[in-house]
Amino acid sequence: MSGKSHEVIVIGAGAAGATVANLLAAEGRDVLLLERAHGEAPHLPETSYGLRRELLCRLGVEAQVEQVLEPPPPVRLLSVATGASCELRVDPGRTEDLQGRSLNRTGFDALLREAARSRGAALRTCSEVRAPLLEEGRVVGVRYESEGRAIKLQARVVVDASGKSALLGHALGLRQPLRKLDPRRAVFSHFQGAAMEALTEAAPMTLALIEGGYILVARMPGGRVSVVAVLGERAAASFGESHESVFLGAVLQWGALRAAVERSRQVLPFLPVMNQAFESTRAAGEGYVLVGEAAFFCDPFFSGGVSLAMDGAELAAGLVSRLLEGGGRPESLYAEYEARLRVLVRRREQEPRDWLDASSLSALAVAGADPHLPWSTSRLLLGALAGAGALPGAANRTDALSAASRKAFSEV
């Protein structure tokens, strides 16, 4: 056991955690960043929305961010039953504000981590935090495991940026469920191998309509391919209760994908897509600050995604800095942070909706290119575009896709 102390310990080195660590280290603070993964964690690409150049400049990454932004990948729409298909290729147009392009999350997170390290933050990978250290109700550090060793570290402030796992929120009994995001069941896994690479070579992202739902297949960095099966409740129940049975029941409907899965190596268990919104009853308290999805988990598309995590991290860094300086009453600072964070969440949730409401069909296609697309948006995209004959190709092709989309999304 080690009893070493730091000013700040940050749990999780994703976009939120790396941003907090960067801003505090730039002030000369003693910051330790703990990350359970080793190396770059694989992420699906995301549609860039809401990244602020001002914050990127503060973090020292504005010049490098272009390296992880690309044109949106083509999206293939496919009806498994009829064989009808088409491809959407989108020019985002508004590249000067970083919106509409594909953000390589794996590379972006690595960029943010390296920037935090260059500012003086210490980074320890393969370090999984197990529990907070408590003294009379106050968080005073963490207990984590690294290479089979149990280690205790103390800190004046612990920042939880652990994402959906919300380590401190669960440990302190702060996590409470809100609305269910969608009535469907979604299960995903990752695969590697030549067969999956061949399947995604022509189209790095495919949305395939099947009986009772759809399948999303998307190429990821590191040679991985993500497969997400989304089924209505009745369709999912017909295949059984386990995640594996639901996943395979969907995949079996698409012969090409079934063959590719059988010839590939599965590198991730069958996992459910988180389908429940959460919030923490308190976002900050004695010795701790929650940020990003550890504080609030809302719809992963209609939330501004990475930008929400980073903007919240900027607020969290300001709070931690004031707490360390000893200025102001802590309870007032906690309340102010939570109020500002809630306003930010509401604003970031509304901005994409406003953007979509005011957009043309081509902008809707940009939104649909996001692997985190909500099921309601996929219905809107496939139904509205195909029904309006706006998809490229012959009329009979769009008619077939429109009919397939209505059938795929009719069951809840």
C-alpha cells in the first residue's frame, strides 16, 4: 500500500478527464490521471459537433486537431429482405467551425492525453480505480489496482471522469435513473479479421434493415469492426433473454454478415448498449467533483457528445482550482458548479435538435452518419429520405427502402 498524496486525482483519461487534467496542470497543480486501459482505447468515430476552438487553444491542441478530423464516411443503406441498397456521401461544407466532419475519437483522446502530459499531468495506465477513500464522509483519495497490486493514494480533490461507469456516483449513492432512451434492445460486439475487413471495404459504415429492427456495422481504428444489433422488444424476446441470443438472432438474418462473423475473431463480449438516462443527485461535494457522463448520462447523440464532456470539464477545472485556493464557501461553489453544468447539459441537448430542425436533407444525412444515431433519428432519416425519393438511385430502389424502413421501425 502506498500513502502518497496528490493535489488532484482524475479517474479516467477520456475527453473529460484529459481536459480537466490539462487545465489544472497548466496552472501548476499536482495532477495524477488514472486510466484503466493500456494504450489507445478503440472508439467508434463520431460526427464532430460543438467543439470550441477557444477551448482547443487553451488545451494546446488546436493545431493538431485537424489530424483527427476527416470527411464523413459514406453510409450504405441496405434492406436485407429485398436487397435494395444505396449509399449516402455527404460534404459537410461548414468545415471552418469543425462541424459535420468525422472525428476519430481514438486519435482525439490520445491527442488530449498527450497534451495533458506535456502540461505536467502524470498518467498511469492499467490502473483501475476500485473505490474512493473516505474519512468522515469526505472523499480523501482512491484505492486502485495496477498489475496485481492494490494501491491507496490520497488527494485533496478527486475528479470522477469515469464515464458511464460513474464510479464515485455509484459508490456514494448519488446515481439515479431518469427516462429510458428507447424501447428497443441494442447489443453490440467487436470483431477482427479479413472477412470483416472485406465486408466493410466498400462501405465503412452500413445500416442494414432487418425484420424488427436494424444492424449497424462500422469500421473502427485498430482493425476492429463494431456490429450493433437493434431490435424491437417483441422481436428481441423471440430470440431469448441473453445478449448473445439477441445479437445472433439479428445477425443470422443477414447472410453476408453471418458469414463474416463466423470467420472472424470476437474481441469484445456481447454487451448491451446503455439505454437509460442517469443523473447524479449531486455533481460535487466534500473532496469530489463529477464530470461528463459520470455526472449526467443523456442521449448519446442529442447531447453534443465530446464537446459536452469537454465544456463540462472546463467548468470542473475552474471549480477544483477555486477549491484548492480556498476562496469562497465550498457549498456555494458546489451549487454554482452544478447549476452551470445543468444549464450546459440542457443547452448541448437542444443545439443538435435546433441544427437538425433548420437543416436540409443533406444535413440530416450528416447526422445520420453518426454511429451514435438515436433510433428515432434513423427512422426519420430512412423513412423521410426514402419516402421523399431523396435517396440517389432508381425510384423502385427508394420505394423498396422506404417499405423496408417502415417495416423495420414499426415494432416497438
